[in-house]
Amino acid sequence: IPYSEELGWGKGVLKPYGPIVLDPAASVLHYGQAIFEGFKAYRQPDGHVKTFRPESNAHRFNASARRLAMPELPVDLFVEAADILIRQEKDWVPNAIGESLYLRPFMIATEAALGVKAAKEYLFILIASPSGAYFPQGVKPVTVWISENYVRAAPGGTGSAKCAGNYAASLVAQTEAKAEGCDQVVWLDAVHRRYIEEMGGMNIFFVYKEGGETVVVTPMLTGTLLPGITRLSLLEIAKKLGFRAEERRISVDDWREAILEGRMTEAFACGTAAVITPIGTVKSAHGEWQINRGETGPVASQLREALLNLQHGVDADLNGWMHQVC
Ligand code: PMP
């Protein structure tokens, strides 16, 4: 769907997958106005296809658009564009639990204009790809690297927007994590360099035992981390399952002490792609600690199953989170 400042949003077209043509002076290539989203379509037991909270992705997309001085796309149009593409490609929606059709909406500045300013022309594009189970051999805990050399997001920056530049700036830390034998980066806040924010493409959760109670905790939204839709959903699912669920500020020292003192029994990451990924080992320049002996814990397993069962229609959708496409 094209956009111009003069005409607003134009008519969308459905095209076979293939390259797109951009002017070499297209604003996105030089000044980085590029935002995106990611969500999935799931086959239901009765053969229908549903997406999970697509309006939430549309709202987050528009929040990203505002931060990058790009035009907002009406929420209905965002959802309808996905519905049209999914209906067209419905045979590509897999049947197995854990598999899905991944949707990737994005918007780029296409105006040919050298000079730093908000572009006047944009393109909204939606592509789709079947996505297999993230852990085909069963859920395997990951090792994470606490990045101290790099920062993902600073106050007033673009951390809470899903813009391409955030990911570009984080790749070098990902390389560092790999060199340290880790799978993922854990980002700390930019001001104190101490509070845990999130992971490369996922939010983070901790499970504490407090006074005989199991408490599920995630860092609170501070404006520098991405407000994950899985994160928000898990806070609600955890409460329904009878856990206390809270948003708190957690420092890296709190994290280490809670593990060593046995108060933290599990940690896991969550996001659209991996659903829930348990964290088995935490590494930093100062040492290495194991959580739950490096194994997947019961709370992560229970939440993972609850979310997957909801998305795949095994459990009833009591919150009205599923959107029927076809
Ligand atoms: N943080 C970052 C930086 C991400 O890229 C993602 C993936 N969109 C998430 C968190 C998780 O968000 P969601 O649950 O909406 O997929």
C-alpha cells in the first residue's frame, strides 16, 4: 500500500512475492525510516485460521510510526491487509501445534530525497512465511550474555519502537555473545547500566519463590524496551493460572543474588517467534550462573503450553484475543 503526503494511503495490491524497486536516493536507505511488526496465523482444530491479537500489533506499529515521523496506518487497514494475504495463502498455514504462518508487515520511506527530513512518500508491505516449530527437538534452555559494552536503547531514543535501526545497532552485541558461547544478549538500561531490560528480540521473565508463593515478574516498561504482546499476554495468563504476576525493576545484582540464594527458580524469554524460551545459564564478564540446573522449569512449561493451546484453539479464547481470518 503506497502513501504520499498529498494523497494519503492509496490502494493496496496483492502481488506475487518478488523484488521491489527503490530509487537509490530512497530516504530509507540513507536515514533509516523503517519500521516493522511480526505476528502469526494459526490453524485451529476445525481447520479455520486465526491470528493472535493483530490489533495490538497495529497499535504498536503506529506507535513506532509516530516515533520515526512516519504516517500511521489505520488499524482496520493493517488487520484487513493481513487477512487478505492469509486468505490468499491459507494452504501455507501449517497444522501442527507450534507451527504457524509468520506475518511481517513493514513500512519504509521511499521518497527519493537526499537531506535529513521526514520523507513524503512511504510504502507499507506485508510478506508471509510458514514458520516451523522453534524447538523441533523439544524446548531447550538457552545461555544468555549480559552485554556491558553496548547499549540497546537510551531514554528519549527509539527503544520502544520496532524500527530497523534498533536491530542494526544490536548486531555487534549478538556477535560478542556468540563469541562468548552464548545464544542471546540480555540488555541493561543505558543510564545505570544495571537494570535488566530485555533480550535481542524477546522480553524477559523471572520466577521467584516468595513466602511460599510463586511470583512471575517481568521488567516494567520504562520507554526503552519493546512492549511485547507476548509479555502482556503472559502477565494475564499467569494471573489466570493462579500465580502472582508483577512488573518490577530488577538489577543484574538482584538477579545474581536471587539465583544464588535459591529465591529465583526460573527465568525465560518470550516473544512471538519463540513463544517461551527458558534461560538455563546466565553469563557476564564477571561470572556465570545456572538457573534450575540449566533445565526448563515447570512455570515456563505451564505458561508455554497455555499460550500455545490458546493460539492453536485447543483451549477456549476467553479473552477474545483470537481474530478469525478464514
Ligand atoms: N523485544 C524485542 C526487541 C523484539 O524485537 C520483540 C519481538 N517483536 C519482543 C521484545 C517481543 O515482542 P512480541 O511478544 O510482541 O513478539
